[in-house]
Amino acid sequence: MAKAKTEVSFLGNFLVPGLFKPNQGRVVRQVTAGVVAIIMVAAAWRLRATILIEKTPAVSLGVPLAIAILGLWFAYRLVNWTPFANFLISVEAELDKVTWADWDYLKRATIVVLVVMFTMGAFLYFADFFWQQLFGAVGFLDLDTLD
């Protein structure tokens, strides 16, 4: 007989303070929680700065503070919600399989990309200048309107 899935909804998970598989996917989960927390705190700060700045001090500070605290709790619970935590654990497992380039190769590749970009930019600039002059000399293009 197959086991029945007992998956807790996100709202049911929102009130439970426990951790889900605390030793797996720690780095990805911490970074994800940090980014979500920064977004929530920034949203609370912008709410205060744009809407609530002229309200009483209790409202202009209390409401954004409450939203920031709820946002921090949301970030903490989000990365411990079973489906999302399993996804983040598998993301970290896949990232562990990646072979990352060393710094010397990365510097050389960056220089090649920059040189090609500037070369192509210069080529396109001079090709555009050439065609403007040619079409202006033929009378197909009015060069006075381009300035």
C-alpha cells in the first residue's frame, strides 16, 4: 500500500517554527531567505517613505515595523516550506556538480569579451558613419536633419 502524502499548506506551515531538513541546502536556503528578507524590509521602508510619512509617529513607524517583522518571518518560513525547501536542496546539489572556471581563465575570457565588444562597437560606428556619408552624398538622406 502506498503512503498517503500529508503535505502541509503554506499557511499551515507559516505558524510552525520548526526547520525542515536543517543540514541540507543551507547556503542556498540562507541566501534565498536573505534576499526575500531584504525585499520585505525595503518594501516596508518604501511604504513608510511614500505613504505613511505624514501620519502619526505610531502609524508611520509601527505599520512598517510590523510589515518588516512579518516579512522576516515569511522569509524564514518560506525556505522551510517542504516543497520549496526540497527545490532549494536540489538546487544546491546541482550547483555542487558544477565545475567552476578558475580566476585566470575568467580574467582572460572577460578581456576577450570586452575587446570583441569594443571592436564591434567601433566597427558599427564607422559603418554607420560611412553609410550616412554615402547616402548624404547621393541625396537619399538629408544630413542636416540627423544632428
